[in-house]
Amino acid sequence: MNEIDPKYLCMLNRKQCDFCYNKSNEYTTTIPLTLNHGYQVCQHCTNVGKHAMQQYSINKHVIGLFQLNRLLSSSHYFNNNTFTYVSINVNNVHERWIIDPTKFIKLRKKKIFFYCTNHIDVKKVSLNELSILNTYINEDEIKDIIYNYLQIL
Ligand SMILES: [Zn+2]
């Protein structure tokens, strides 16, 4: 299958499917990777859409926070609130920022990086650093889930 890029998910024609001509003319749903960014699928293309989403992640070495949320249990810390708050180190002071829902979590040289924001600035923080400052974030658990999804051996 050709790679289909995710798209901006606002102002959509409610019956346009990214993967077929939607001949039955049904309403579609969206599967976001990051906030307002993902795929639009008819009910017949849900699995095709999920597969395209995973393939996009594998090819680009990225995973959206919304994708990660769906791989974690509903009771996981990352799924407890609209925003995922974390402590990060800013000039040697610990501040509460959120994991930026609009940016991809990136895998670079087998290290995982999150983008955190205070709604003004954005800072790239490694999973290792996040797990040290936020003891409820289990580095091995998150790493295993992301590696597994991205099919990293
Ligand atoms: Zn479809």
C-alpha cells in the first residue's frame, strides 16, 4: 500500500474517507495521531486506517501522543486528564508543563524524545529524563510499547 500522510482533521466533509470512495455514503470518523491531525475513515476502512497510521509511524520513527494513549490502559497516568502534565527541568528549576499534544514523540538513535510545552515555549525532553523527574512514568513500560509499535527489535 502507498503511504498516505495524515491530514489536518478540522473542517472536513463528513463523508469523505481517506482510503476509499465511500460508495455507501456513510458518515466517517477520525483517528488522530496528534491533536487535530490524523486519518478520516468510513466504518469499512477502520483497520486499513489503523494500519496506515502504524506504517506512517514506522517509516518516520514517530508516534503521536494520541496513538500512545490508545496503546496504554485507560487508567494509565497519560490517559487520566485532557492534558498530560509532567515536571521538567527548566534552567535547574522544576516546572509543570504538558506533553505537547500537537507534536510527535520521536525515536532518534534508539532514544525516545517528547516535546513539552507551557503554551509559550516548547522543550524536547528524553523519556529517560521524564521518568527520573516523574516517578509515575515507567521508562521501560513506555519504551517497550513504543518499540513494539514501531517494530524496533
Ligand atoms: Zn473507506
